[in-house]
Amino acid sequence: MIYLALVVLLWAALQALVALSNYLFRVDYTRFSTREQALLSVIIPARNEEENIAKLLDDLREQAYRNLQIIVMDDNSSDKTPEIIAACAVRDKRIRVHRLDDEPSDTWLGKNRACFEAAKYAQGRYLLFLDADVRIGKNALESIMGYFCKEELSFLSVFPKQVLNKETVYVTPIMNYVLLSFLPLFLVRRSGFSSLSAANGQFMLFDAQAYRAFEPHRLFRSEKAEDIKIARFMKAKAFRTACLLGRDGISCTMYRSYKEAIAGFSKNIVAFFGNSFFIAILAWSMAFFGALIMLVAAPLHWVLAYLLMLLLNIACISSASEQPVGRNILLYYVQICNMGLLIFKSLRFKITKSYRWKERNISY
């Protein structure tokens, strides 16, 4: 048992080291700006987004970066999304609205198809894909474009700051826990290994030539976690890529209820572990049983070292994510239990080969 305790201790130390690196080396993109005003095509796939779409379009209308082409692809919405988009287009002539009236084929997922079809209308030197539930501060695009151009990137993804409520606080922080304790984000920029990649489909910025060369949404048209696939593909093709954490200027209310968060994250939780259920279950087991193993099998100074590294891990992740440290410490085991639930539901979806999202059936 002492050897198992040693493995748990080393695992915790590695996670704490990765989390610390992500805190110390996080990029403050708000320090950047650009004089370049090349046309930026903003592409927004929208399916039943009546609660969100007007807020995002109003944000884009107020941007300091003015040279925008705004393309909204209404993906066969059944709510008031089309009417809201039309009203916004009256106020901002840069908005162009297109609609997919038919359902995607078995080889396409809906969002991937909407992004691909919308990109056909893009005329910009740069293409920015945004989810409708993202909020963009006035200077955010100017800052992001400044960083993108200075680093001479071809692909950049931002994980928006997550706006949490009393229900989603138990689930949504899991995303950043997995991301920031297993992947040093500075290596996304500096390493050539495609496995050291991450992306969030809520905010993905491309150099248009790089996107047109491979049309990654078409290439990964049936992937549920197409963002991660795209990030790894772009790096494998030797494009300069980066992944950043959003601040107040780039935020998102990803889910509004506990039930919605569980349903949404179970769709792609395993993709964060390289689509390996073994690694996902191993990571969850270390998090859930680690303290018990240490208490039963390890000497006291090991236990104290483990607890210190666990607290350091949570503190660094919470601080880098701009979430309350104390709250995440108190809710740690609740969040880890929900992480196990997500993995279990994802495994069940894989076995039954079925999943339903936004009124569409998705095959595994």
C-alpha cells in the first residue's frame, strides 16, 4: 500500500506543478492592442438561442475593433432566434443572416455544419467562430487581435471566463480543473507536440488562409469535440497555435442549471482525456480516492504534503479561472463526484450509441 500512496502523492505533485505553471504563466491578453484593422469575419452558429443571441450581437456592435463582418447562421431554430437576429441586423448593417432549413445528414453534427456553411460567406482575413452564449467586452477583440498578430498565430482559442450560478457551480468548474491540472497551456504555444493542445469551440480564431487550406469543420464534421480535434490537427500541420484563459472581457454562461450542465459536459468530458475512458477513470479515481489512500497507507508527513499540494492545485486553478478559491475548496469533493457522474453518463452514451442535444439525436 505504501507504493500506491507514493503514486498518489506523485500524481498530486504533478497536478499541482501543472496548475502552478498555468497560474504563473497565464497570458494577460488585455495588455495587447493592434493598429491593424484587417477585416475580421465573426461567425456565429445559432440554434434556439433566443436568450443569448441579441446580447452577443449588441456586444459586437460596440467593439473598438470596428472592421467586422458578422455572419449569423440560424441552424433551423424553432424559437424566436430568427426574429431576434433580424431585428439586430436592422440596427447593425454589418450583420448578415443565413439559415439552414434542413436537418444535417448522418455524417454531420449540426454545429459543425453550421460553422462550415457560414464560413463560405466570410470575406475576412481572419475568421472568428463564437458561440451565441459568449459575451465580449468592448476592447476584447482589439486585444485578442493584437496578441494574435504579435505572436504570428494561425489559430487561437480562448476558454471564456465561466459565469456560474448556484446550480452550475457544482459542475462547470470541472472543465477548468481538468484543463489546468493536466495541460500546461504555455506548452500549447511553445511545444510542437500535437497532443499538447486544447481548444474551446466557444471562441476560435483562425487566419483565413489556414482555415481555407483544410476546412477543419468539414474535416471533423462528425466529431462531438471538434474543437480539440481541430487544435491538435492545426498543430500537427505546424501552424502556430495558442490557447488562453478568458477574463471578464470574454465570458460565457455555458449552462443555466445543474441538469443542463450535466447533460452538456457528459457529451465531451472524455475528450479532455484524449478520448480514453481508462485515463478519465484513472484521473477521477486519483481525485476521489486519493485522500483516503493517503490516510490509510501513508505516514503523516506524506499526508500533509498531499493535502498541501491538493490545496495548491485548487487555489491555482481557481485563481487562474477567476473563480473564488474558498468556494472551490469547499465544493471540491462535490465537483469530483459530479466528474465521476459525467464520465459514467458518457460511458453509457457510448454503450447505447445515443445522445440527444438541442433536440437532435447524436450517434456515438
